[in-house]
Amino acid sequence: MEEKTKQRIVIDNKIRHGKPIIKGTRITVDEVLGALVGGMTYEEIEREYGIRREDILAVLEYTASFVRGEEIRPLRIKHEVLS
């Protein structure tokens, strides 16, 4: 994860039950993701939540860090023939 992201996304057990938030706010990473999934533009999110474009990009970088480098391997399933 980039250093800029680490400076913008923080976890504090005293705020929002320890969910990752944008530093200096109570806005959670999942709230911003939900807004994006719901079709809001960056500009709409900035106005609605009072955050900056860099915060939104940090949210995306933070969440991408969880799947980056993830390996997906097919499962081998043995099929038994029942008679």
C-alpha cells in the first residue's frame, strides 16, 4: 500500500467501531465504496461527504491492496460414479 494511502486511511477503535475511515472524518471506506457502486461520481461524493478526490483514490488503493497479488487456483474435485 502506498504511503499516501496509509496517511489518509486510518483505523481507530474509538471511531466507527474500528472500521477503516478517512483520516480526520468519520467517513468509512465502505461508505465511499457504496457510493461509487451506487453510481455517484467523484464530484458528487466530494460534495456529499465533504472529502477530496485524493481521499476517494486512497479508498480505492486501500481496497485494491486486499486483492493485489491474490492467487486464484481451480479446485480439483473428484467425481465418483454412483451405480
